[in-house]
Amino acid sequence: MNTLGARGSAAVVVAVVVGAVAFSWPLFLRPESGMSATQAPILFAVVLPMVLAIVLSEVAGGRMDAKALAMLGVLAAVGTVLRPLSAGTAGFELVFFLLILAGRVFGPGFGFALGAITLFTSALITSGVGPWLPYQMLAAGFVGLFAGLLPPARGRTEIALLAGYGMVSAFAYGWVMDFSFWPFGIGNDTQISFDAHLGPLENLHRFVLYNIATSMGWNLGRALTNAVMIALVGTPLLRLFRRTARRALFVDAERVPASTLR
């Protein structure tokens, strides 16, 4: 697994902090805060591309060379093609298993950049550009990032670990994306609506009910898709990625057992 340098780690920490604030702000919004529900998404839509640029520059300047950037472009192109093919019907999305496998082999910084770039380029192709796009970029980036931080494992244990992570990350992606538009998605007169006058726990309880009622099927479909695809093609793709990583010096060749490259 590729580890981050000091600058790359700092950039990723900034991305995580900004992402946490971006997705959790409705829990702490108050009428007297002077921050309206329409201003917050615009603010973070400006911040997130800058965070992505910082991560890309740090990763490229530290642990990546020209071959690494070429691999990033190739995998982003593959993910861009896969996303409109699956169309997300009933949660069937083929892009996330690729982010998980690539993040696992090439590291958390690469995984974050790949997730964000893939969602951005695929949105351009599918006319999916909108206020939700920065949130999708960040959430997909986190899917790849945390895949690169999973504990060491090999063989069937690694596939089971990645499949389990694929299911957990699928639900997490759905939850944070729902939360990003939940305050604006329904009216204010229901028991599952966002209410700025309520405290964080009350609003969180309402969101859980909203998510179960509206998105459980989609999240489950995404989770099963990730698990099945990783189980089916995870082993050959991991082997291919590790061979590529060895040649492109993503990882120290001495740290990669020869058995994993066959």
C-alpha cells in the first residue's frame, strides 16, 4: 500500500475536516447564525475544488511520477465510462468497486483523487452537473481514501475485507449524500423534515427516519453491487494493479511479496 508523505497527509486531513463540516452543517445550523440553507452549499461548492487541487498537487509532488499520473488518468477514464453504463438504477453502480480496489493498491491519496475526478468527469458526460456535484466528488473521494487505509491482508481474507468495506462504504456514501440535500428535499411540515429550530440529536433522528423511508433500497443495491463485483473480479484486478504499481514505483518493490504479483 502506498503511504502518504507529510504534505500529502496534511492535505488529506484538510479534506477530511472540510468534508466533515460540509456534510454535517445542518446539524448545527441555527436561525440566529446568519447562515441560510441556500448559502452553505454554495460556500462548500467553492471550497471543495480547492481542496481537491491541494490533494492532487501534494500527491503528485510527493509520491507520484508521470507514470502514476497516467494511471490516475486511465482509471478515471474507465470509471467515467462505467458510471453511465450502470446508471445507478436501483443502486446498481459499477464505479465504486474500482475506486476501492485502486485505493487499496495505490494508496489513500490516489484513491481520494481518483474518486473526485471520476465523479467530476462522469458528471460532465452525463449532464449531471449541479449543486450536488461537489458533495459527490468529496464522498466518492472518501470511498477511495479509506480503502487505502484498510489494514494489511492477502488472499481470500483481503477480498472479504474489501467486500465488507464495499458494503459499508456504499451505505456511508448514500447517507452523506442524502444528508447534503435533505434540508431542501422535502417540506417543513413533516415528521422527517429538517428543522433549524431543533437540536442536532432531534434532526439526526429525523434524518434516520427519512433515509430509511426513501433510500434504503438504493443503498442496499449499491452495497450488494460492490460486494459482488469485488468478489468476482477483485483478485485479478488487485494482481494487475500491484504489477502496475511495482513498475511505476507506487510502492517499494521490496515490500511487495512476489506471490502477490503472479
